[in-house]
Amino acid sequence: MEEYPHLPGYAESFISHLQKKGRTESTIKRYYYDLLDFLAWVRVVKKSDDIDDIKSLNPSVLNDYFQFLSDQREYSTSTSKRVFTVIKSLFHYLHSQRQLQVNPFSELEKNLKEDTQFNEEDFITKCEFELLFKTLSSYEGLTEKQQKHRHLLIRRNEAILSLIYYYGLSLQELTNIEMKHVHFTQQQLSILNKTEMRRLPLDDFTRHLLYAYMEDIPDAIRPRNNSSDRFFIAFDYQRGTFRFDYGNYEPKPLTVIAVQKMLRQEIRRSGIRKGISSHHLRRTAILNYLASGKTGEKAQERFGLKSQLTLQRYENYLTQIKTP
């Protein structure tokens, strides 16, 4: 039998369970590598993949993983569904073995169904957004260490939230922005999605936030104008400054996972509805754009939508809420 990389004990037990059930070698191999990838992500988010860390994963955090696969790995819906089945099976096994009291996957079932129609909970309300945005500049609920450096992160986080809510950027698009893509004088932002580039006009409010965030970064480590340096860069709480990669001699890029973590923490601090994510913000940007009277063709161009089915879901929802 082929030798596979090491998995934690609970995952090894799950694989042994599958083997005893007579699963094929190809199925076992697929499960192994899907689990390896998932647990590597857990170690980034939780610092380890011990069973106690697995127990602490709730539906919202697990949903972040599938958003990571979609945004950063650019997995297709069918591939995401396959991975979903693998990880769901692991949690079902752990639940059956009483290593988990509750299986968190029950709340995620609908998230990967292409034909699911939108409802009001798939979007964020204006009041929820305003409260969330206000929370970014608040010091309430922060640790002493977080409070000490908060002033350096307010504008960065406000710029991130604005670009997702007002411009509908995906997290992958957001973290891929380079300095040469930000045109302050022309008031434009270039967005690269795979091999396609689209340009968005920047309103004064968002342009000011982007510029103010840049001013918060010390000159010595600030991303260079018109360069391939990433626009959004990571922050080092230990040193109390933005991070610089001296190996590549460039600012350390902010990652999709780091943005997800930031949003999750700020949403929790704001006290708004649980389960809200960047998906809600992006969906709302698209919905508001269509509701303003813009055509579906314009929406596809502005937001980089590839699927007519996706666009149809928004149009169906707009029809639904306008119908008495």
C-alpha cells in the first residue's frame, strides 16, 4: 500500500475507518490530501491542529476555509463540493465517535449549492455596515496590546471594508492589489482577476482612506509608488509596525486568511448578526449596483462576474423584494 504523509491521530483513525469500509485506494488518497490541505489551514488559523482546536471550529470559521478555496485557490464549485464532502465526513466520524458534541457542518450545507436562491440574510443591511465601520475606529473590546497600535490599523481596515462593501472586491482581488494598480491622480483602481484587468473609478471618500492608510506606514517600509509591491501589507504586533520581508526586500503582503481573521474579529466586536462575512459585503455591493438601475452586462463588467447563473440569482432576488 502507498505510504501517505502523517496525519493527526484522529484523522488517521478516520482514514482507517474508511479503509475498513472498503473504500478504493484512489478514494483514500484523495481524502488524505484533502485533509492534509485542510489541516494545514487550521494550523495557520488556530496555531495547531490538535483535537481541541478542531472542536473549537464553528460554522463561520469553517466557511472561511471554503471562501479561501474559492478566492485564493480559485477552486470550481464542483471541486469545493468534493472537499466539502471529505471534511464533512471527517466531522461526522468525529461526532459519531463522541469526540465532537456538535457537527458544525449542518449550517454549511446550503453554501455550496449553485441553485440556492438569495434571501435577506445573504446580505448586510446599511445599519449593520455602518455599525461595523464605526467599530473599526473603536477601542472597545481590544486587548492592551491591540489598543497600543490601533491607530496604525484604523485607516487600513476602513479601506479594506470600503473596497469590499462599495466596490465588491473579492478577498483575492483585494490582497492582489499592487502599488501600480492604485492611481490616486486619475482616481482609479485597477483590479486584476486572473488574466483580466478592469478599472474602477475611486470616489473621494475611498481615495482618501487609501491615501491616509499609506501615510500611516513609515517611509522606510512603505510600498513603492508604481511598483509591484502589494498595497495592503501585514502588521507585526510584537514590533508595533508594519512588516517588511527583507529576503525579498519588499513589504510583507497581507493575506486572505489575515483579512478573514480581521473581519471576523471586528464583526464579533460590533455585535452585529453572527455569520456575516466578506461574502455578505460583496453580495451587497453587487445588489446595490443592480438596484440602482445598472444593467446586468455592466454589473458583470464591474464585478468580474463570469456566470450568468450568478447574475440571475441577484436579478431574481431584486424581483422578489420588489414584488408586493
